[in-house]
Amino acid sequence: MTMRMKKKLLLVFFVIVMVLIALIGRIIYIQHVKGATYERIVLSQQEYDSETIPYRRGDILDAKGTILATSTDVYNLILDCKVMTSKEIYVEPTLTALFSCYPEIDESEVRAIVREHPDSQYNVLIKRMSYDEMEKLNSMMSDPKNYPNIKGIWFEKNYLRSYPYGSLAAPVIGFTRSDNVGMTGLENYYDSTLSGTNGRRYGYLNSDSDLEKTVKNAKDGNTIVTTLDANLQSIVEDKIAIFARTFENKDREGAAAEHIGVVIMNPKNGEVKAMAQYPSFDLTDPWDLTAYYTQEEIDAFTEEERTDALNRIWTNFCISN
């Protein structure tokens, strides 16, 4: 190599060394001056435990305080594979407890989830369990002395709309969809009053870059009190049923009347004490048409025909017609 080439190589080497020194100096500067800022940015991008706290929908009462519609506690069983598989000693004890308490769970399906998605954190195994059903496993999880290795299982609280008196005043009360939104009747008309606001349990970073957890409580919906009298409503519905059976048209299926409607009001102030009709439906299963059609007829319905049949029993005849 000529002297000129050696000088060029030495110059290139010197430039590379200076660039590396500059980069190291910049990294040291960032670490000391802006390290905390970048640490917060990185930590803020990580996932923390975050859980929605559902609100409780308000009740619907009669004039004497009888509950016509309410929300009952239910629980979803959640499997967090990431936590359960974080240590090998957690896996089998957790799955054994799970399958022993809830034999209806498909073991092969759950093991496939664990095997194929070991980092998944939200797998719903059972929906809408009662408190007693939830307590089977929860009591074991609350006893770490005897069951120390049950990890990655938790229960998500929710609410299920229920109607203690079934079909009583069904078209008046109405019902909600699966997402807790009022669909018909008072449930729909007063949906904004009965609805609340979900809360949240989440983690955040304070000024020292420490993770803290906080809870924003849910705001429950308001309860509404109607002028209905559950006793009078029950009597009226019984009389309508007797009338429909007594005057049944023998030439065709069903009652002699297409519709029957009865309203009892207080003449002094217009309060509605009872509002009943035929046909009606059961609020515990408003989609059931078997009281008026055979299963063969229902199976033969088009989507439009089924919708028309449902609207016929859902519509409040005393108001709409």
C-alpha cells in the first residue's frame, strides 16, 4: 500500500471512531437528561390490568314498590393464559381446579387455547354464572394455603336483566337487548333514565414513573316507579285469559278476537292501574312464539314473517291501536 492510501484509511478510521464517540456521548446524554421521559413513554405503551366496571340498570317498580324489572349479578369466567403459563407449576393445578369445578367446560378446547395462544389474556370460558356457581372456584382461589398454584383465573362481574313475574304487564314493561339497551315498552322509552355509566379499573404512571392503580366507579341507572298495581294487573290478565279460552273460535286456532285490551285507570287523576292485552308474551323469553304457532309453522316463517309475528305480540295494543 502506498503512503497516500495508508493516510486515507487512517482518516476513515479516525472519522468512524469520532462518530462512535459522538453516538456514545449522545446516548449518555439521553440517559441522564431525558431517561425518565423516555422510560415513561415505554412504560405507557405496555399493557396494564384494565377492567370495565359495568353499571347496574335501574329497576322498574309498581306503585307499591313491587319489583317488575331488575338487574341480577352474573359472572363471566375468564382465563388469562399469560399469567397461568408464566410458571410451569401453575398450569396443571389451575386446569385441574377448573375442570373439576366446571365439568361442562370442554377440556380439549381449553388446552388447545393454552397451547396455541399462551400469551392470550382474555378467554371467556363460561358466561352469566350465578354467584353460587362462581363461588365453587372462587373459594379455592381464596385459599392459597391449600391451593397455592391456581393462577390466571378471574371472574368478570356483569348484570342480567330479569323479570320476576314473567309475562306480567309484558308489553307495558318491555325488555332489553343483550347489550342492556331497552328495546320495547318502558325499558325503551325510559332507556336514558334507567341506564348508567360504566366505570373502570386501570393502571397509570405517576410523576416518578411508578405504576399506580385507580378505580373510577360506575354510575348506576335510576329506578322508575310506575302507577301500575301488580295485583290488579294480575287479575286483569287472568280474566283476559279466561275470556280468550271461553270464546275460542272452534273453526280456527286461537281466540275469537284478534286482540283484547283492558285498561283500568283512576278517574280522579288518570293514573293507569292496569294495562293488559291478548296476545302477550313472557319477558323471560320474548322471542318465543310457541304459544301461538306450532314449531312447524315457526320453522316455515320467512325472516319478515317472523318479525311481523313478534311485533304483533310485542306491540302495546292499548296504546298503539
